[in-house]
Amino acid sequence: MKVLLLEDIKSLGKSGDVVEVKDGYGQNFLIAKGKAKLATNEVINRYKAEQRNKEEKLALEQAQREALAKELEKINLVIHKKCGETGALFGAITKEEIALALQENHRLEVDKKHIEIDSPIKHVGEYKISSNLGHGIHAHFTLTVKGE
């Protein structure tokens, strides 16, 4: 019996491989557990089409993240926050505040989980903020904190 593997099986093959297995193993274990499908032309063609769609979505997502990174590199984000006479802020600037400011001021959607701050921002000044957008794409932008 020929089956199309839907996931990697250690002694059998990788996901997407068409392999020959014994009928009982194929029916009772691989197909029953959802690890494989019977390898017909229709199933193989559908699997290949799904893989192409995944690759296209990944390429589109990659292009969007690269465009976002280019936009972020150009930005000098300014946040106004209450501070004392010495320039110490009343509370620290959080990742959520930075993400919200990016969305409100520059219309850029950056998840707060993607923003990386080396140390808490507790003073007025200029800071270099990095953002890990995933898929190996990093962007750096400048944050200027001004006191009110």
C-alpha cells in the first residue's frame, strides 16, 4: 500500500513523502492516527497545492514584514510623559505604550511582543529600540521621551 506521509515518521520518511508500507501498518496505524493518507493522485495533487499555498502565504508575509522593517527604520517616535524635575519619569515606558504610539502616530501595526527593550525606560532622553519581526527580520528605530 502506498501512503502520503502528513508528518515526519522517524523510520519511514519525511512529511510529503510517498512510501510503500504494509497494509495493516498503513490502515491501522498511519491512516487511523492521521499521520498519513492513502496515496491517490487526487490526494497527492491536493497536498502539493496546499504546500504551494503555504509557500505563497509565507512569501507574502515575509515581504510585508520587510516593508514594515523599512518603515520602522525611518521613524523617530516621540512619547510625552510626566516627569520630575530631574528628568525621571513617573513610571516606565512599556512595550505596550510604544506599540500604541506607533499605531496612533505612524499607523504601523507592531505587536508589543516584537518590541525589545534592553533596560526599562525611566528617564527623559533618546533610546534605540529594536524590533524582532520574525523570520529573521529585525528593525531598529529611535524613541525620544520628552517630559511634560
